[in-house]
Amino acid sequence: MEKIKEKIRIALLGCGTVGSSVAKILTAQKDILKARHKVELELAYIVDIDFTRAEALDIDKGLFCSDIEKVLGDDSVEIVVELIGGTAIARDFMERSIKAGKKIVTANKALLAQHGNELLALARAHGVCIAFEASCAGGIPVIRALLDGLIANRIDAIYGIVNGTSNYILTAMTIDSLPYTTALKEAQDAGLAEADPTLDVEGIDSGHKLAIMASLAFGKRIDFKKIPVEGIHTLDICDIEYGKELGYVIKLLAIAQRRDKGICVYVRPAFISMEHPLAWVSGPFNAVSVYGHANGHTMYYGRGAGGDPTASAVISDIYQAATGITSTLFTTLNLWPDEAENAIQLSSKDFKSRYYIRLTLEDKPGVLAQIAEKFGKNNISISSVLQQELHPDSDIHDGVPVIITTHPAMEGSVLTALKEVDKLDATKSKSVCIAILDEHVEKI
């Protein structure tokens, strides 16, 4: 068993939003930490090229360092906290720190999703570990739940709202009926969306987090490149409004489901019932529902981003690494993807769901019969058909909106049918198709 020291020295790489919050907690709130834990954490270095945030917090300038070599050469530093972000410099610094015998704490979901297997294997080869609670849902301890709290369970599914920016925008579109561009501008003005929001609104950030969570939940290697990812940036306000009339709320969901032939792993905006547990997770908050065969449904809710919430998870990881808990899990659990076999990831055409479909059609007799024929030919059963008035804020300017909901159908069949429908003379614009997801059925 790893011997626990009374004092652990730490180097912090990156002093941006999260890094400065970590530095603040480690320095200005030392008394709080001391009262809660016997191990003392000592911040030895803050490595960056810009210390503006640290200076604003009145952090001791003697900690500032612009040379990573100084950290790597200091044998008294046991833990390196990587909060640089990105996948280039961060990967280089992390690999060099591992080779120097340092334990790693990181919040870097993009790096772990794309190169986690190699980094975990490298850490294992050098007798150190990597802790990454803060990578997936800010201050929400979902990684800890998957690795420890739910260890008795076979995980059957994960449903997550794991991007606060997108959730804030969708909340504004749903509750305030704002068009996407207006809601995005509001999020940017509030400091909740970047000037370039691509990673968030196109679902890429959610995909990174899902790849990490799914790999641990199922004990398999999840290939991020094979995850179908759709964002919210193409949503029309009219579909959100029509969905509300049908009793649904739209959310950007990160989904992983165990199936007989493999695992469904995907990110997409989807309608869920207003009674679904995730329906009213609003604003910048995150929530992750996990379904296990023994425990059933558990849900983890809280602030999924921001300096202090994410710093909370980072500090937790530092203690886990400092006390040997992470090292023990690293050597005893069979869930780590670097030692697992590749998951069989099903393609989106193999997904089965109910669907909301909006068609824009010429208003004349016989058109719906043509639509029904295309659906029937592709084994799609129609649940309801509603003709709607044009929404004033919609991009639709020609034709009549017709809303169709289906019974459960294979996505490949639905997309094939819609390609045929879009070619009809009576179809005035490309069809819109949004999955309707029911709550996962608990298997207990």
C-alpha cells in the first residue's frame, strides 16, 4: 500500500478560469482544507505565460513560473495539475510529467477523449496515475460514481446533459421562445458562451465527455471518432414550439446505451417528455442519469462548468491522488480503457426510437397519402399527424408545416423514407427529424 505523506507538493499548469480558482482554494482557503483532511496540500508552482488572473487574486508571485523544466526537475513535486486545455501543449506537458514520475490531475476532456488510452498506458508504464473527475461535468462527481459508488452495477445506460452553454441556450429558446441566434447572443453576453461557440453548440464538447464516461461505464474502449454528434446550431424555434404543444422539451443529450449487438453512443438534440427527470435541468446546469441493473436510476445534478465548481472536482482529485486512492483504483479496477477491448459501437442507422418529423408541404389533396405510402414502405408506423400554422419566427416561408410523430422505428429506415419524401413535388423544403427519447427502462 502506498505510504501517505503529511504534506504533498503540487505544480499547477495553467492559470485561467479553473486554474486560478484551484490556486485560490489551495492558498487562500488552506485552513478549510486543513480542518477537513490530515494531508496538507502545498502549491509549489504555477506554470503559465500570463499570470493576470493569479495577480488579481493576490496570489504569492513567488509561485509564478514560466519554465516547465523547473517543475519536471523538482523531485519534491509529486502531483502535476494540468489545466492548460487543448490537445497539443497539454499533451506534451502531461507526457513529460508522467515520464518524470509525477501523478496527474486533469480536467482536459478533449485530450482524454482523443488520446486517453495512450496517456493511461503511459502512466501505467511509469507507475503513476491520472485522475480526471473534473473532465466531464464540472463539480458533479459522476466519474467517482462510475468508478466506485456504482461498482456493484452493470451499467445499462447513461443519459446526460453535460454542456452548460448549450443547455442555457435551449432553456432560453424553450422558456423565453427566443430564436437560436438571439439565445446564443444572450449566452455570450452573460459570459456563458465563447466568442467561437463551435465546440459547445455543435455537440463536440458533449461528445468528448460522453466518450470518457461511456468507456468507464462499460469497461470498453470507446472511439470518439465513431460517436455520431449533432449540435443545436441548426434548430428552428418553430420545432421547439411545436414540440412544447406535444408535451416535449428539447435537450442536447449525451447518450450511451447497452444493446444486444453492441453499444449506442451518440450526442444529439432530442425531445423528452416534460415529466422526464432531465426535462427541467435548466440554464448552465448539468445532470447525468445513470441506470444500473442493481441500483436502478441514479441522477447527478449540479454546476457543470465554471471556475469554482470545476476547481472543487480538481481539489478532490488531488486528495484522491495524494492519499493513494487513485493509484489503488488504477491498479485494481478492470474498467480502464487502456486495458480494455474495443467496444462495438453501433451506427446511427441501427438506433431505434420514436421520432418527431416536420414536413413543409403543398396544401392539396392526396399529399398525405403519398407520405403515408413512403413511410409504410419503410416499415414506419405513424402515431399522429398535425397540421400547424406558420410560426412567426420560423425560417419557413412557403408551404404548410405538417408534424408527424412515429412509433418506435429504426433510424436508417426513417432517414431513407425522408429522402424519398423530400423528392416529392409537394415537398417545399427539407424535412426535419428529431428523436423522441423515452426514459430508459430500469432493469431491476
